[in-house]
Amino acid sequence: MTTHQQTRPSAAAKPVRWAADAVSTMREGARLRLDYSAQSLWRVDRMIDDLRREGTPRAAVDSVLRGFGAYAGEVIARQTGAEWWSSGGDHWIRTPDGKLWDPFDEARRCFAGDGSLRLLCRDATNSGR
């Protein structure tokens, strides 16, 4: 019996869907095009900053932050060949050098005014060089 090899690990299923949902929502709702480039994370950081400055309650933006974190993780995966890892419902990106990155926590930190998905991507992309 042969086994069908998946092109992406099963850990990627939810984050990939969350990222795609964020791209779709931003395109339709905010007329913002996200193309999975590192440069697009400037716009994502700015969107999160705008939500914070508008005083949006954290509970109201949890799913948006999850989508933006997943999107940043997908940008890192596409730039570096990183893979999604999951355990106990949490998800991380593991870059080829073995380092784990948490784009979801970084999105929450960005909303708190102390993080940047753009800088996380830069650090993860430069990791191991």
C-alpha cells in the first residue's frame, strides 16, 4: 500500500485557512491587497496599529489578530521554506535552521504596541544566515 505524501504538513491546515481568510477579508472589507510578500506586512502592521489607536477592544479583534498572525506565518513559510508546527492547539513556524517563531503572539504584541509582524518576518528570514 502506498501512502499519499502531503505537500504541506497537517499542522498547516488551520493557519493556511486563517491566512487566506484574512487576505479575503482585507481585500473585500478594507480594499487592501495582501500578496504574501514581506513588504505587505508593513500594511498589516499599520492595520493593527490603526485598530489599537481606535480603541478597539482586544476581544473584538482576536480573530483578526489570529488571521494576521497566520498571514505573517505564511509569508515566512513562503520566504524561507519554513513549516507550521502545532501542539495543544497552538501553532508556530519552524524555519529551516530549527528555530520556532510565534506569529500569533507577535500579532497580539503588535496590537499592544510592542511588536511588529514585519520585523518578525525580517528576523525569521535572516535567521541562520
